[in-house]
Amino acid sequence: METFHVKLLSLLFILLNSVCSTTSSSISESFVQCFSSHIQNTNFSNEIILTRTSSAYPSVLDFSIQNLRFLNNSTPKPEVIITPFDDTHVQAAVNCSKRIGIQIRTRSGGHDYEGLSYVSRDPFVIIDLINLRSIEVDIKKESAWVQAGATLGEVYYNIAQKSNVYGFPAGTCPTVGVGGHISGGGVGTIFRKYGLASDNIIDAKIVDVNGRILDRKAMGEELFWAIRGGGGSSFGVILAWKLRLVPVPPTVTVCDISKTKEQGAMELLLKWQDIADKFPEDLYVRSVIGSGSNTITVEFLSLFLGPLNQAVKVIQENFPELGLESSHCTEMSWIQSVLSFAVYSIDESLEILLKRRQFSYFFKAKSDFVTEPISEAGFECLWKILLEANTSFMILTPYGGKMNEISESETAFPHRKGNIYEIQYMVIWGDVKDTEKYVGFMRRLYAYMAPYVSKSPRAAYLNYRDLDLGRNNYGKTSYSQASIWGLKYFKNNFKRLVRVKTLVDPGNFFRNEQSIPVLSSSRK
């Protein structure tokens, strides 16, 4: 009897796999047929459409996976990968996905912390924008059109090729894709002077749920508001951004000084959190708390928009306790400061910014916003926790300056006045076997910090995506369910984002585990 059951179970397993395989193959074939009928030049179809049987499929899928937690055989794989060379290819992908009833994931740089741009439990297609990366810089008009598949490094490089006195206020990691980075906000080293990347967007192009290509005028101000800080993947596929370039001086100064706990790091950090958001807007000083060699080190890394002598004077006047000297500082161009904050030598060729990959780890990250200084006792216990994992660190980014002047409702990004600094928590590891251990560590660290950070809601930054905050159902998700995580990312802007979503994508076609939901008909 036992043998009969074993054979029966084996037969059912084979049949189930056969059905799933047939279903997957059927979906893939239907999508490929639909897509091929939409594109005009079929000579390039093999380069644009990659099925699971395509020889290039594994390498293209793996290339932009920056978090090794999602680079394994158990991670769900797409039925098809589309690597468009033209905006019309994106239109075709959206139209065919909608017709067949298969989900879309859109990937530009692959830095999303929870892999949502290339992972889904439901059958899905990846639109990988790696070939849509053109950049047109117009110095006379102080603007640039940038396709969504470009990286921040490529943007900075192309601006520098045209001028050494213009830059753009975005992040410090050059391999991050602009499509997702800007749609989530975009914090960088000069945001205290110029605001976020999303605050400096003049226009955009997006493919909507109906397959239309819309610019700012065509999409309307509500959708344009939503995709600047509310995440683009809930509303369509971002094709390009028009950036407002900002002036930077020909010479800037980077200063770097680190102190261990034994050298007085605690006292300096306590002072820093009282004053960093009040520094002149030309000065950015972030703190990085790191654990290693059984001690805590705090690095104070600064960028000053001006020459070395002015930088030293301003820092010594505003933060004399740091003990900064000229020897801690280096004069350079603004584009060299991009290299410096990306942990490259400033003497490195600028071509290094064109690399699509920099670091890949197993990692887990979280975020917080601090509105009141943390006590010495709070930091003491925090440091004990950090020492449990010698590969953990916290990046403390000071607010103030321009961020105090922009209303919370100006764009969908709400984290403005009232924050003295933002925290990014990070732990990295090198072996998949340690995943549970380090993810558990990060959750304990985050739980400990609850009394010391923002409340009602405990806010979080969308670009540091964290599924621990909550996730949508795989079916319909109610407003109240989504509010569990939505209010953390968007605060009072969440309700407006839901209204925009309901207006532009009422069928909730563009969705993922933390996409903006639609209102039910009874609440419209």
C-alpha cells in the first residue's frame, strides 16, 4: 500500500510539473508571438526577446542583480526578458503583457534592495532598460534628457564631458539606475543646497497602462507629481527624465576624518547630531558608524562647495570639536568628488563611472528618520548591538538647508522639514548559509532603534525598500492594508498617491509587493 502511495505521489508530481511547464511555455510563446507582431524590425527580435531557452537569458538576468540574496536557483525567474532598443519596444511589452495577463517588472540598475524589479511569485516579464541609456546634455539650457536605463555614473560622466561647473543632485553610488532612483526621491551630497534628484526634474516620459507614451503635458500634473518620489513602477514604465542641471564651483573640497570609540567618537557624534542639519547649505557632513576589529569607528566625511581654505574655516567654525586640519582635506573638481564618495581614487579615469557593476554582496538594509537627538545611553547600547556583526554599518545623512524649504506635498517624497538626519542601516555577508543569521540581526537592530526615531508613522525611505514593513496581497489589497507600509514611505502623501493610481491604472496592472493600491469603487 505504501508503495502505491509513493508511486501515486510521484505521478502527481510529474503531472503537476508537466502542467506548470506547459503553462509557462504557453505564456512565453503567447507573449513572444504578440511582441513580435508589434515590433517593426524583426531582424533584431532575438536580441530583444530572451526566453528561458535563449543562450543569453542567464547572463542578462544575472548581470544587474546587485543583491546576491536573489541570485540563486530558488528565486522565481521571468518567462521572458525584453531588452528594448526603442521606446516602441516598451510599448509593445506593456500591451502584450496586459493582453496575456502577465505581470511586468521593470529594471534599470538592479539596486532595489528587495529585488522587486526582477522577482515576482506570479508569472512575469522583465523589461530590462539596459539598452535605453542615451544622455543628451544641453549646457546652454542647463538641462539634460536621460533615458531611464542610464546609471548615475553615466549621467555624471556625460555632464562632466560638457562642463566642470555643472552637476546634478543625486546619489553617491554610480551603478544605480536613474529610472528607479529618481522616481523614489534621490538623496545625494548636494541635496542640502539643491534638494533631491526628483526635485530637479523638469519633464518625464512614461509608458502608461494603455501603452501610450506620455510627457509631462500629456500625463498631467497629478501623475507627474506622483512619479517624483512615489515610485514609477506603480504607474507605468519610466522611459526618460529631463534633468535640471545645477551649478557647482570649479573647485570643491572633500574632508575625511575617522575616530574610534576610544578616541572620543561618541562625544563627536553627539555633537554632530546637534549641529549637522544647521550647517551652511554649501557644507555636507555625513557620519558613518561602522563595526570592526571589536570596536566602533565613526567616519565624518564632508563635501564643501568651495576651495580648501574656506572648507577648513567653515568646518572649524561650525564643528571645532572635530579637530579638523587642512591635512584631512583635498581640493578637487566636483566630478572628482563623485569618484571620492564612490570609493574610487580621484586620480582614476572618469571612464570608471561608466561601469555597470561595482559591488555585489548578500545584504539586508533598512531606514529611519531621526527628529530628536539620540541620547548617549541610546548610542552606547546601539554600539553593543553593532559589534555583534562586524560587517554592519549605519550611514547618517544630515538634513536641513534646502530640504527645510520644500513642502512635504511639493512632490510625493514627504521627508522634509523636521528631520535632523536619515539613517540607512546595512549589514553584508558572503555566504548564503548566513542569510538567516544576518537578516535576523538587522531586524533586532531595527527593533532596538524604535524609541529613538520618527513615530506615527515610523518613517522609511522608498529607495531603501524594505518588505519587512508590510506587503500587498497577491490578489486585491485594501487601502487600510497597504497603509501599513504606505504611510511609512509617503506619510500624508499616500492618500493622494492612491487617488492618482486609481485614476491612471484603475485595473491595478502595474503592481508588486509594495505598489500603490487602487481604491475600491465604494471609496472613489
